Amino acid sequence: MDTNAILGRILHAHREQPGALLPVLHEIQEAVGFIPPQTVPVIATALNLSRAEVHGVISYYHHFRQEPAGRHVVRVCCAEACQAVGGEALAEHARTRLAGSEVTLEPVYCLGLCACGPAVQVDDTQLHAAMTPAKFDALLARLESEQ
Ligand code: FES
């Protein structure tokens, strides 16, 4: 199904729902993998919002991607408990290691592993606790070998 058909189906399903913007955006990202820029004016018209309002919500929430993700998505926890045990240095290490890579790096704000941070999530399915730069490099090598 192409993006326009997906968008039409999602907007139709939420046409009577007050406050439909967030559920619509979640469903588009779930179905397409990101929020394509050309969908913003269509969403705005359908929900009787301005383009700026729709764009503002997309940019406010770190969850929403405005371009396709790489082959893998790695999220490094940037919330307080992880920051207190090296999360900031880990995030910087990850930014450096992943620059130009096919792996998308995203911040996340708590993965529920606060007692054993820094925490990392891979592809919505794997959680890793007590992450270090060396363990991160090993994880990345494993992801890159899974081609
Ligand atoms: S603060 Fe990082 S997992 Fe909760």
C-alpha cells in the first residue's frame, strides 16, 4: 500500500476523534517508518489544524522521525538516572561511532532500566543495561555483521 493510501485509511479511521493528531502520527510512523513531509498539509487539512501545529508536534516529540531510519535504530537513554552513570559520555561515543553509518541513533527518555544504566535499546526489541563504550562497540559490530 502506498503512503497516500495508508494516510487516507488512517485519517478516515480517526475522522471523528477529538485530539486525533497524536494517534494519527503514531499510526503513520508505525505503518511507514517515519512521517513523510508531504503528509503534513494533508493531516493539517483533515484535522482542521495549521501546518505549523502539525509540524510543531512532530518536531517536539523525539519519537517522531522525519526521515526514514537506517537498517537498525539504536536509542541511548538520556534521562537523569542514566546520565548520572555515564549516559552522556556514552551518547557522545555513540554519536561519533554512528556518524555516517546505516544505524540511526535516537535519544530516549527512560527505558525502565534506571537502576542499571546507562541503558540502550536496539530496534524496539533488545534492551541492554550497564552499557559502556566498549560494550557499545561490540554491539555495533554484531549489528553490522548481520547484513
Ligand atoms: S533513566 Fe535511563 S532507563 Fe531510566
